[in-house]
Amino acid sequence: MLKLKSVSKFYYNKGIIASGFTKINLELKMGEFIAITGESGSGKSTLLNVISGLDSYEEGEMYINDQETSHYTEKDFEEYRRKYIANIFQSFNLINSYTVYQNVELVLLLNGYKKRDVKNKILDIIEQVGLTKFKHTKVSKLSGGQKQRVAIARAMVKDTPIIVADEPTGNLDTESAKEVIEILKKVAKNKLVVVVTHNIEQIEPYATRIIKMHDGRIVENTEIKPIKEEITVEESKYNKITIANKYRLGIRNTFNIVTKFLLLFAVFFFITSALFLEYASFQLSEYEIEKNGYNMAFRDLSENRIIIKKQDKTPFSQQDYQAIKKLTNIDYIVEDDLFLDANISVSKDDMSFYGNVQDLENFRGNLDIGRMPENDNEMIVKISKQHYYIKSRIEEVLNKTFRINGNNEVSKEQKIDIVGIQYNEEDNNYDAKFYLASSVIENLRSEINKQYSDMKLLFDGKYIPNSVLPSEKVEKGTAIVYDDLRYQMTSGNIRNKTIQIEVNNIYYQETLNLKIKNTYTKSNFKKMTGYEEYDNYRVAIFINNEEYNAIYNKPSYQSSIFVEDSQTIEETIQSLNELGIKAKKVTDYKVTTNGEIFTKIIKIIKLIVTIVLIFVLFFISYFIIRIILKSRNIYYTTLRMLGATYKSVRRILDIELFLNSTLAYAGILVFIKLIDMGIVSFDYGAKLIGFLSIREYIMMYVILIVMARLISRRFSKKLFKNTAINTYNEEV
Ligand code: ADP
Ligand code: MG
């Protein structure tokens, strides 16, 4: 059956050559039960590995059924192993997470048998090794002797002509060892069995031949019982593994180790959520830039709004407004329209709405929720129904008190209740319109005007960077400054020095010369200025509040008209022109160029960042998954030893990672749904959800499973780089 002619095995290890065994001549026949002994390191395991095609040899010739094997490729040996060899190891090499039944079944599934065809055969063999009671017990729960009996059952079920056992009793107590040897003997009938053992007395009664090795050579080769009859070799029958079996094993492996499943799940979950977050964040900023760039100057882009200016660049007078009101199609005029376009925030706790201010008088239509304001401390808001706070937290909005702030760092806070809401038709525009009483707008106006103006302070020939605040306590024509300002002077007394305030905006320039009347320190701050918190204003300049307001409350150079019917807006513009007024629809002020360029840049950055992120995530997750799967190396090398080909191992792993990543993806979808429903609170995430389309969800899934597949490919390639025994040794 097997013949070795002067076969030598060398190990090459970092330039050092070690000898496994040298010039072995040996002939092994069917029906023999051969015991090999010898001290540790004498080459017994090496010999068994070469015989069973798990390892290559370097010199001489090994014949299998009189056929030379020196030209055999790894694939040829794979086939040889499948047809002829069943291995039993000292360390069992079982799949610990499988049951006894599954371990025995595994070798048949890998060799193309159908699950339902092999059930009786497996149960029969489990019975023969005396493990029927444990057939559905996980192997990890068995004793050493029981484990080795499972290994024998696995070797039996494959029904190969040769069984090779390397110290099968090495890890067992005497009693179990005896049982194992007895079972082996039963199995050995009509086969060729080669057993390496330290315990020759135990095997001797059954052995037909005893071989002793020393220092890589055979020093004794004694036949105890001659083989009388010639036994024909019957190759083990096998087929390619069926697709159903690959899926069966893939699915079994996905779930059989819970921690591994959860770790892989977490990695895939992390990859997907990182990609989703990154991508949607870009979509959001794209949207924001597009929107802002669309029109930098005007936030209120109503169809029926016209921006007007005097042709002679002078401010509007009340007569002008009267004349305009007499035209047809005029709904209302907003004289000082800057506040329409100022960005205002209305906030409370962790909630903020952004938008622009409208006069309550100009509210049109009906409310969808709540009621109209009854006093000046109440407001209504027009906003998209899809806005997160409106959709999910409306009870925290309605009839609750909010703060109104301009963007100015020293703007005064106003407290106001939201009592009513009108939905905006534009679902994906989250900007609000805040309808406020005229008196509230009046208070905001100087703050807003300030935003659009540039103020400079000239003191003692230098510009100083301090802020100016209004105070009723300061006399007209004077200013009260912080005491330390004196150190900014070159000479003289700070009192009666002049401070010059210059205000510039696109319409006018205004200069105010004020005498410094006094300076303040912490102790007299409140008395002099009327403000409470010294710490907030320790370097401010206080001026008379009427003078302060007068700098900003100039007659308007630009106003807005809202028409009743936007269809005939061109005719209204025509009639305005006839009055000597420059008029243009607000939507004609599109300053699109900036926005378009920014959006393009953002799109390119998004693409680059996404690709880089995919690469980074791929390598991070490959690294982590390799560590997770490392504990599985034994599993895969065992599959290999049982006759699984590279292709089928890869496929089984493919299926496992595919399943796991798909489940992780489903987990993400559930998570997103929970965020959307407000059950999981993650405001930023909730905001992003609207920025992903079905197409992008599908793309993300495709990216994930492609990544899972690449990881599986890389991993299995590494696994098969070496001969089976080397990979096994490396990993054990
Ligand atoms: P035994 O099984 O009889 O204890 P082995 O077959 O394991 O002996 O080892 C035979 C010789 O080959 C020993 O000298 C051992 O050091 C060497 N050897 C075994 N495996 C390797 C290996 N992977 N790399 C280098 N040398 C090896
Ligand atoms: Mg050994």
C-alpha cells in the first residue's frame, strides 16, 4: 500500500536546516497494525505527517499503490488525504463548539454527503465508540478519553483505508487509554493502522509490527504477527462538498460561539455606523452650504417679497411708504427689513430653533397647533412639520418659555412663550419664522442692526477693541468707561478726554464724539451703569441709551414689500419703478456662484474622505477580525485536515461573515428606526436621517458585504499559504 524508499525530511528554519528523519525505508501493507515507538524528537510525528500527506518530503520516493509521489502538488496530496487517510491526534483536534454528533458529521458534510443520508451511519458509529449518551453534548464538556473516542469515530466514519494516530493515548489516563486502544483495534480490521505510542506494552497485544525510531532513523522493525491474506485497497468515496452543506456549516459557525458572534457583530456595526455618520454629515453640510450659498444676504426668500431702494440712494420717507401703499397688490411693507434676514435663535435647555423674525401683524393663514398670542410675551412659529423637535418633542415646545438671541455676544435676552405653530410646506427646510409682537421686534432691531454694522472706537489717537452698551444712567454727550482704560493713554487725565464712536454699514456712516465723564470699577459699577454683572462687562464703554439707539435707528434705505399675489409681482415691480424706486424680487438676488463652488468642493472632499475611511475601516476591521478569528484557526486547519479544500473553507467563512455583516446591518437599520421614533435619543443622528436616500442605504450595504468578503478572502489566503501541518503547528 505505502512504500518509502530512502525518504528524508528536512526542516528549513531561518537558514538553519534540521533533520526530521533520514533515509527511511519502509513498506506498509493493508491489514497491518503498526506501532511506532522511540524517544521524543526521534522523528515519529514527522514520519506520520509525511505518510499522511500533511507534510512534504525532500529526498527519496514515497509510493502510494506503487505510484510515485515526489511530483505531487498540495492539491494531489489533498486528494490523497481525502481518499486514503484519517488522522487521530494526541490533542484530539475536535471542534469544541460542536456536539459529538456534529463533529462526526462534519467530515461527511465536507466530503459531499447529504445530511439526511448519513444520520444512521453517524449514530451507529457513535454507538460503537460508546458515546450515544453524549451525542448532543458539546465536545468541550467531555473528558479526554471521550474526546479521543469522538476523534476515532470521526476517523471511522470517513472509512478510509489508512488510519494514522499520533500518540492517541498521550493525554489519557491508563483506563481511558486502554479503551481507546481497544476501539482502535476493532476499527483496524482490514485497514492499515499506524499508531505512535510511548506505551508499547498497551499496544503490543494488538500490533502486527513494532517499529522503533532513534535520531531520525528506524533502528528496529519487527513483525510480530504476519498478515496472511492479501487485502484489497478500497478508496474512501467522496464528492465535492455540496452548496447546501457549505451554507449549513457557514450558518452553524455564525452562531455556535456567542462571544465571537457578538464581537464580529460589533465590528460590522461599528464600520457601518461610522460610514453612515460620516456620509450623512457631509450630506448635511452640503445641504447647509448650498442653502446659505444660495443667497448669502437674504434669509427670507418668500415668493411674494420685493426688495426696494430709492433710485437716488436716499432713505425712504413716510410719504414714500404712503405712495407705495396706494398701489394694487401690496399686502404689507416692512420698512426696516434687516430683521427679516437676520439669523435669530430661539432656545431653551438643549433645544434651539433658528430662523428669522416676522411681524405678528403680517401672519397669514391658520395655525396648525395651539392658539394666537394674547400678549407681547407670546409668539407663534412657522416651521416644517418634519423638524425633529416638532415631530418628537412638541410637548416641550408648546406653551414653554424660550430665550430669543441675536448673534451678538452682548445682545440682551428676551423671554417669550411659544403658543402656536403653523406648518411650513417645505418639509426639508428646518428654518423657522418667528412671529413676534411689534414691541419685541423694536427691542431686537438695534441688536440686529448692530449685526449689519461695523463699529469702531477711537480713543487718544488709537482704535480700541471694546464693546459699547446703552445705559439710562449715562448723560447724553458723555461716556462712562472702565477704569483701566487710563493705561491706554499717552498722557493727561482720562476725564474729559474724548472718545469717538464710528458706525459704518452699507447705507450710511455715523460718528459720535463723547466726553468721558467718569470711570467705573467693580465697586461702583452697578451705580454708574445700571447693569448687574460686573464680570460680564468689565471692559465696556457705556453711552446714553437714546444716543445708542439713534446710531442704529436711521430711516430705512432698504425696505421690503410683500405682495398679495406673487403671479402678478412683475407688474407691481413695474409700478414701483415708475415711482422712482428700484425694485427686485428677493428670489432674483440669487448669489449662486459661491454656493455652487462650495458644494462642488464639499462633494469632492466627501468622496475622498469616504474612500479613505473605507480603506481605514477595512484595515482596522481586518486587524480586529483576524484577532477574533485567530481562535478559529484550529477550526479551519482541522477542516483542512478532514479534507476541506481551500475553496470550500473560503466559502464557509464567506458565508459566516456575510451572515454576520447582514445581521449587523439589520441591527443598524433597527437602531436608526429607534432614533427616528425618538426611542433612542441621539439628536445629531436624528437630524442626519433625512439626508440618506434608499440608494445610499443600499450602497452602504453593498460596501459592507464587499468588505466582509475581502476580509474572508484575505484570511483564508493566509490560512492556506502553508502546508496543513505547518499552519496547524504555528497556530497551536
Ligand atoms: P517525535 O514526534 O518523535 O517526538 P518529531 O517528528 O516531532 O519527533 O521531530 C523530529 C525532529 O524534527 C526533531 O529533531 C525536531 O526538533 C525536528 N522538528 C520537528 N518539527 C519541526 C519543525 N516544524 N521545524 C524544525 N524542526 C522540526
Ligand atoms: Mg511527536
